[in-house]
Amino acid sequence: MRYQLEYYENLFPWLIDFKGEDIDNLITQILEKRKKGKDYFEEPGDPAKKWLTAAEYDKLPRVEKYQLALDRYRKKKKSPWELGRDYERYIGYLYEKDGFRVYYQGIIEGLKDLGRDLICVKVNKIEIVQCKYWSQDKTIHEKHINQLFGTTVMYWVQSHRVKNLQMGLFPQILKQGGITPCFITSTKLSDTAKQFSEALGIKIIENFPLQPYPPIKCNVSRRTGEKIYHLPFDQQYERNECYVWTVKEAEALGFRRAFRWKGKSPEWVGDAFKNIQPETASITA
């Protein structure tokens, strides 16, 4: 069984992320999602109720009520998977601050993310980002680097609908196309992993800690102009744009709390390459 487990981990490096998790709980979540269908997001009703008593939910003023739910959510003890999700959100937040549009593929797609936690797009730049929030005693090995390079190549191939290109040309092709694979981690890479990163043109950021960041996302609908804010436990939290620290700030800016929503991924994720001009594309440092 140990050899078989190591074999699977080599085939699918992201499985290592689940070590130390409550496996029974993870299995239950996966089965429940399958049972309820791919378009199912959450149980009906307000997810803020999970963090409040019935009396608090019914009697507290709106701003105070939602802020209390948010405060309790933020103080809860997080599992390794939840910390990894928060790390992806934090890195995505930093990209958004830098002017990128970010699709949180790892969180939205789950086990079907294809090793792409974030797809970040800005003008003539695309970064395919893999995030690893691991303890300092763990080391990132080359198989994770290879997975990121492979999934970036596949993203490029699918976007350009090309065939029969020589693999040795891909690092240069990716740079010319304005696309960069980026590996960001809270721990360190092995020397071999660094050698692979340099050879394959992968940007690496090591020992990058998870820091506090504004947890409330605010969005202005391009279609209706409606101003909506999302708490971290709301549906579609990963699909929005700007941030504030408190419910009071969000409401003072004219945003209302988000309702339930069902829909597809934003079209720009699949069409990002339409605006890329390979001969003028630049790569972030």
C-alpha cells in the first residue's frame, strides 16, 4: 500500500496537499457534491447563519450581524486545506492589486483544477500560478515544478489549438506568448526543483508567508451597475474584484450583500489569448 500510495503521489503531485487532512470529512464532501450535481454550490439559505445563534441572526442589526459572522469565521481554527485555500485567495488578492484579473481555478474547480490554482490576466501578460502553503519543514520537489510546466503548456496548446510542436521550444514559445508559469510557496524548493524551474522558465517565489488581507470582496455589475459585496463564506466569493476590511465599509460605499447565484466561469478565462500579441508581449520579473 505504501508503494502504491507513492506511485499515485508521483502521478498526481497535488494529492500530497491532502496529507494530514480529515480524510473521512473530505470523502463526505466529495460524495455530497457529486450527489447534488455539478451546479450545486451550497445549502439554501444564508451561510452567515452557521456563525450566529438564531437570536443573533434575527435580532442584530444587519451590519453588526454580518460583521460578527465574519469575525467568528476568521477566528476559527483552519484545517490544512482551508489554509491552502486562504493562501490562494491571498495570492490572488495581491495579483488583483497589481491590476490582474484573476480566475480562482483551484478553489472553483476543486480536484479538476489541472494544477492551475490561479489564472491571472493583464493586457499582454498571463500567469498560470500554483500556490503551495506548506509548513517550513517540507520541501517542494521537481515533480511539482514539472506539473506546473505541463499544465501551462496544455493551457497554451488548448488556447492556440496547435499540434506537433517540439517540446524543447516550449519555454521560448511561452515567453513569446506573454504567458508565464509561476510557483509561489510558503516553504522552500529543493536544489533540483530550482534547476528545473530555471531550465523551464518558471518563476518561483519561496518562503512567501500568508498575511492578513481585506476579506470582503466588492463588485459592481457590468450589466446592471449594482454594487454587491461578498463575505468569505458566500457563494461566488472567488469571482469578484475589490476588497474592504469590514461590513460597515462595504455598506458605506453603497454595496449590498450578495444573493445566491448559479452560473458559468467568466468567458475571459478561456479567451484570454485573444488579446495577446506575441511579438510585443512582456513577462513580469
